[in-house]
Amino acid sequence: MLNAILAMLVIGAICGVILGFAGVKFHVEPDHRAEDLLAMLPGYNCGGCGYAGCSGMAAALADGDGDIDKCKPSKPERKAEIKQWLKDNPKPAAN
């Protein structure tokens, strides 16, 4: 019984060390651009742009697939601001 408990503790410790190392070695920094773009959009979720809502439009803009000019409720000044933001914050390069 004691051998089984010790074996489980050792196996658990080894797995914990491996997972800890993998978490540091393979860490990927998340892309918060879609969330930042969502905060800049009007938030009406009207679907006039062809996406299900502003979150869909923000995700498409962050991926480089969307067109801010399709957002009907957004004012021209805001569209220009979003275009400039997209130029200043390009999509991260894939490894």
C-alpha cells in the first residue's frame, strides 16, 4: 500500500515537472488585437457588415480579412482611427 502511494507521488511529481517545463518552453503570447478592435467598434451588433456582430467583425479585422468600411453605424472619423490602428498594430507573424 505504501509502495503504491509513493509510486503515485513520484509519477505525479515527474508529470508536474514535465508539464511545468512544457508550459514555459511552449508559451504563446495571446493576440489581444480583436479585443482592442471590439472596444473601438460601435457595439450595435447589427450584422450590417455581414458578420454576426461586432465581435465577428473585430476578429475578421484582426485576422486581416475584414473591411472596416462595411461597418455602417461607425462614423467616418472612427473608421479612419481603426484603419490607422490596424496600420500601427500589424498582425503578428506566424512562426
